[in-house]
Amino acid sequence: MEKEINYFGMAENDYLFLEKIVNQGLVYNAICYISQNICERYLKHIVDEFILDVDTFGVMRTHSIKVLAKFF
């Protein structure tokens, strides 16, 4: 059985990775980029799954958390 790839799955995978490296005491500048990406993917998951009556094409193509947050 093939594993489905979606925004929630990608966010969870990145979150688990981030949690593991932080727990190991590995702190690098890239943590902020990974954290932003996780937030973006969780927000896109919410839009993708629960916003059914509005055109979401533009917001799903953005990489701006501000744009995603304003969408709600």
C-alpha cells in the first residue's frame, strides 16, 4: 500500500525531524526555516481539507504565512 502524500503528512514528518534534532541539542539557523515550513503546511492542510466553498488556488500557491493567516 502506497503512503499518501499531503500537506498534513509532510508537516508531521518535518515536525518529527525538528523535534528529534532539537532534543539532541542540535540547534542551527535552519530551524527557523523548517519551523516556518511546518506552519505553512499545517495551514495549507486546513485550507485544503476544510475550505470547500471558496476558490483556494491562489492561497495554496503562496509561501507566505501572512497571506495564509489572512485567508482565515
